[in-house]
Amino acid sequence: MSNKLFVGGLAWATTDETLRKAFSVHGEVSEARVVQDRDTGRSRGFGFVTFESAEHASAAVKAMNNAVLDGRNIRVDFATERERNGR
């Protein structure tokens, strides 16, 4: 089981810090990152949260999937590593 979670449906106003704060109630967060558009610097509406333990990550998925964060219903699931295509 992975410690890294995918978080989708984020509000434009959500920052790395608000993401970390929302998820840290479920355990020790080692990284929380909102993915931003390379050109505009705006949020792309999703991010990733990495927990220190898989147990805390699992608890966060159960508690936070379909929860409301910054006025938006978010989707939370375990992140899957995608293969790089050499670009």
C-alpha cells in the first residue's frame, strides 16, 4: 500500500499549506503539493499528499474522499505512479 494520495477537485484557492493542514489531522504528512500550471502558475485543481505511514494514508482516504475542502467536494485515492515516456 502506498503512502502517497491523489487529491482531485481542489478549489483554485487551495494552497500547499491548506492541503497539508486539512490532511495532517489524519497523521504525519511528509509532503503536500498542489500541482500548478507551468505557464500561468495557477492551480490545476489537483494535488498530492504523502504520509509518513500507509496506515495514516489509508485513514485519510476513508475520511477525506468526498469531503469538502475550501468549498469544493474533493476526491481522494491512492496515487499510482505513471511511467515517464522519455520526454
